[in-house]
Amino acid sequence: MTKAQIKARISSFFAVVATEAERIRQVANGAWDQITEAHETAAVRAFLVQQGAGVDYMNRRLPQFLSKDGRVVKFAGVFLHGTPKVRGWTKNKAGKKKLNGECELADLQTVFVYLDSGNTIRQMRCVLFQAKNQPGATQVIGNEDATQRSLYDDCDGFTYVNDTVGAGGEDRRLPKGSSRKRALQYLFVEPRPVITIPSPSSEGKRADYGDHMYRFLGNKTGLKADSRKSQWGKLMWELMEKMADKLYTDELPKGSGIKKLLKAFNNFESHDTWCIDSGHAEDGYGLQLVIVWDGEIPPEEPQVNELPKVPVTVKVVRTEAKKKVAGKIEVVGHAEKNEPTEDEMLATMEEAETEVVQRT
């Protein structure tokens, strides 16, 4: 299957999502109805791991309508202890950093992965959320959370403070412009329906969680992170891999990384295994996975290395000349062999070298 065919195949899934828009909105909003936790971290954990609510609620009501034409859709949640602490920064025209205060990088990372039949990721998009109880009356994010607001709204990048993900002191850049809106967002767990607002908080358009999930499934939000070559892709992969390394489960030993994290949920048609929970924590980190497995896209094939087309070198000339002298040049399957004298060898060598160079 060509790249263009794979791209068209993935796009056809987004067309399926469009036909189920209203159902997706209703189910995703309803997924929060059974969650009663008051604190935002506890609410995020409940959304990811509580039976009958959140991820489990969506798993029981949406995949059967989206798993069409050889695809299987599954939602999964992971809640971990600890969270990356960072210090945001901006740079002036001279390139000098102005440091922000210390805060959490995110409360929830949402990840859309589209897998081929060999479980290779063909598309990945991600959103980082700062979770809050409710929007402020005069400011969406109040002054009590000014450091976190500045990180998402203003900062050019951040420096890791602790070693939860990167080593303390390592810098990462954040997306800008329209890409930032797709990547960095706020999640308000009270009142209902739950509200999402993209960065910057003062300008972002409010949407209920149901609309966010519809847009996330349909490739209308979430920033592309297929490759580690982009700054955002590098950040998303290291977050998932480092956070997954902290897990202990029967299926997922510590240090296994993102591939084993996906493997923990890879019985996609079964929704019995849909979460990994490290237990209650005041500073936990949530990871929500939306997995689409496509049995019609063949496993990725290894690339075949082809020799580059380059001019014949002196070494090649010598080699072919020696073949001619030895009488081993083949012409349409015919080989001629003889034993030349020394004078014949030297004369034929010069003739053969000239002949090969002229052909190039």
C-alpha cells in the first residue's frame, strides 16, 4: 500500500467520525456525569480509571459505531504518580531567557494513535491539558494560577526542574501560533458539561468536552506527533516513554516504554483491559489513549537500500579492464577465456581503460 493510499485510508476514518458526530458529543459529555470528585487531579484520575464512567463509559458506547471496514477502536486510560515539574521561559530579541515560576507541565495528556495491522503507528496527535476546577469570573485562569497560565499562553519553552521525564535543566520548546492551539489546552471539570479552552486562555474558544472529543477523533485538534524529528513529537514521545517506564503491571514491567504500553491494551476488541491505575495521588499525571487499529493497512515494510548511481571510478575501470584481459567479459551469457602474454596484457589494459572511460 502506497503512502497516498494509507493517507486516504486514514482520512476515510475521519469521514466515519463525521457521520457519528452527535453520538460522540453526547457520549463524551455523559462520560463525566458519574464523576463526583471535587479536586481536578482526582477528577482526571476518576475519568481515566473509574468503572462505568469516563474512558470505560465511552468504551461501552462508541467503538461499535466507529469500528467499521476492518478497523477496531478502543479508549484506554493510565494514571501515574508524580508529574513533570518545569520552569517556563521566554526569550527576548537578543536571545536572553526570562525565567517563569515553577509549575506542573500538564495534568492530562491525550493521545490519538492510528495503527496498521502490525501495530506500527501511522498517525499520532496529542494535546496537553492543564486541569482546573472552573473558569474564573473575570479571568479564565485566575492570578492564583498565573504561573501555569503563563506557561501555556506566553512561554517559548520550558526547562525541566525534576527528573520525572528529562534530566533537570534540559530545555524543550513549545509550539507557536495555530499549532499551539491544537497542542496546549485547559480542561475545566466543573460545572458540567466539562469545558475545554485552547491556548491562549483569554482568546480561546470554549467547547464542551463532547465537542472536543469529536474534533479530536476527526483530526480537527491535537498536534501531529508522528515523528521525533519535530520539537512537539520529541516531547510527546519522551513523555509517554518515560512515564510508561514507571509502571509495574503483570503485562507491563518497569522500563518497557511506549510500545509495551500500547501492547498492554492491544486486545483491541476486548474492553476488559482499559486502564492502568497507580492509585490516588495529589500530584498524579493522566494519559488518555484513543487507539484505532486498522487491519487493512499491511505492516510497515523495511526500506530497501539501493546503490546510488555514480560515475564509474578508476577502481571500477581497473577492475573491468582486468576482466577483459583475463578474457572473462561476458556478452549475453557467452564467456571467452584465454591466457594472454605479458605484452598483450599491458596493451589490452590500456585499451580497456580507454574504452570504459569513453562509455562513462
